[in-house]
Amino acid sequence: MLNLSFRLLSGGVLLLCCLSACIPVPMTAPELYRPLADFTPQDGLYDFETQQATFNVAIDDNPNDPDAHFARALLYMGVGRYASAEDDLTAAIKVAEKQTGYDSERLASIYVHRGLIRWSDEKVELAIDDYSRAIELAPKNWEGYFHRWLAYHFEGEEEKAEQDRKRGLKLEPDVFDKEYVLRYDGIVL
């Protein structure tokens, strides 16, 4: 008799657990802000050396080609060589700013990428400077506002952060309407 009661009781508990799993629970967790998520190191990048050699030749042939520096920086970011990528982005910026007529949207993208690296290296003020320059160059591009918004938020400058969020919300509502959790090297802030 005791054995039957125990089976009945445990079956009832199991049934309640299964039913409780069917109850919808709102999940309102914010998204994790990982600015270098698209550039996480890839194991066994099959042709890194070949691509690097190609960019090296292009840069050796024309050291004043900002696009070659930018492309090599993206390659370095893809394998986690962020210091080398930052050096190339800085070189691309120096060269591009000396050229009249260089595409301001592209230059803004270079600044944003350098800001991402600086953010991940905990140089938030320098990252904000890069995002601000990107916004000056391409005020209709939402990415500068997005990253500067979160950087200002991290720095506790809520008024500036809110201004950037409002501007960005007009440009890309789906991105700016979410809540984000800030993160540094695996530490959620």
C-alpha cells in the first residue's frame, strides 16, 4: 500500500512539473552587447596566410591605399589579432583623411571599427571619440549612434546616451528599441 501511494505521489509531482512547464513565462532579458561578436577568432581560418600576403603586397605597392589597410584590418579582426587591426585602421584613417574625395561613409565605417576594438580594450573614451567622428562623417548612419549610445551609458552619461538613442531610434528603430547588457571580456556589467 505504501509503495502504491509513493508511486501515485511521485506521478502527481511529475505531472505538476510537466504542466508548469507549459505555462508561458515572459522572457524580457536584455540582449548582450558584444561589439566584436562578428569578429570572434575562428579556428583554422584556412587561407589567412594567403589573404594576409595579398594585402601585404597591395600595401607594399601602395601604402596610401586606405581600403587595403581596412581590408587587412578586417582580416586581423577575424582571427583575433586586434592590436594589428587597430594599427591598420589607424593607418587607413591617416591616409584616407589626407585624400580629398574619399568616401565619408567608408571612412565613418573605419572609425566605427576602430572604436569597437578600443571598446573591447577598455579604452571607452577613445572609442567615444571614434564613434563621434563617425557620426560627423556620416550622420545618417545608425552604427555610430548605436555604439556611442552604449558607451555613454557605460560611462554614466545618461543624458548624452539618451540623445544618441533618440537619434538612432529615428534611423533604425528595431535596433534602438531593445535593451542591452554591457559586457567586457566575459564580465557582464
